[in-house]
Amino acid sequence: MNTSTEVIGQTHTKNCIHCTVSLQEGDNWSHGNARTKQYTCTSCDSIKRKKNRLKRLAETIGASVLRSYNQEKAGEVYVITNSAWPEWVKIGMAMNAENRLDNYQTSSPLRNYVLAYSAYSKDRRKAEAAAHQAAEKIAERRGEWFKMPVGQAKECIQHGL
């Protein structure tokens, strides 16, 4: 709780819910949350506003970057393998296959994903879709993973280019 009663004179005091500084009536605190008794000093309120502004800015920038990424057609179609599933390969697409591989490695404590093959395409989405169509004609499919040798996956990608 962020309010207390002083022993001398039984005066009701308020403390900031973030930094616990003693708040003086109308002097160093924001009235914004007084109704819910969530008192905040002006310093913490200023920090909170700045964080909210930065969060909104980050969301805007993120949306802008995502739009740019989606508009860019060129990139790579790749084959990734993992020794934990030796019969399976992933056929995917990215602007940069090495960077995509790094993303996979962060979720693997053994860092056992391997970029087996990658090829540049002017339209990575179309090339990936064509490679997936060719692969599912000859192999079992689970999402973007196919039960096939790397050599066959390479042929499927080359067919899609």
C-alpha cells in the first residue's frame, strides 16, 4: 500500500508507488491516478510518459520496417537441416539465409541447425512457393519441413527459380 499514517499527529501521507518518495499535497505528485490511490511523483510520472512515448515510437518503426520487408521481393530460398531430425529438411525463404539460420540457432541449445543450401531469387516468395509445390509431390510435408534428402530439396529450389 502506498499510503501511511504518521505516528506523530496522525497525519495521512502519500508515497510514490514507484520510488516511495513522500508526496506533498499538490507539490510533487501527479493527480492522474489519485482516484485509484495510485500516487506517482512527478519524476516517475515523467519517466512513465517518456517510456510510453518511446514504446509507441518503437511500434511505429517496427510496422514501417515490416512494410519495407514485405515490399522487398528479392532474397534467398534455402534448405536448413538439423541433426536431431536427419531425414527432414526445411525449405524456406529470407532476405538473407545466414541471418535466418542465426535466428534458428537462438532457439537451439546445441546450435545444430545447418544451412545446407541457398539460392538467390528476384522473387523469394514465388520461388519458395514453387519449391514447396515440387517438394510436396515427392515427400511428406509438415509445414515447411519435408522428409527428403538435401539433394532433392536443392533440386526443388532450382526448379522454382
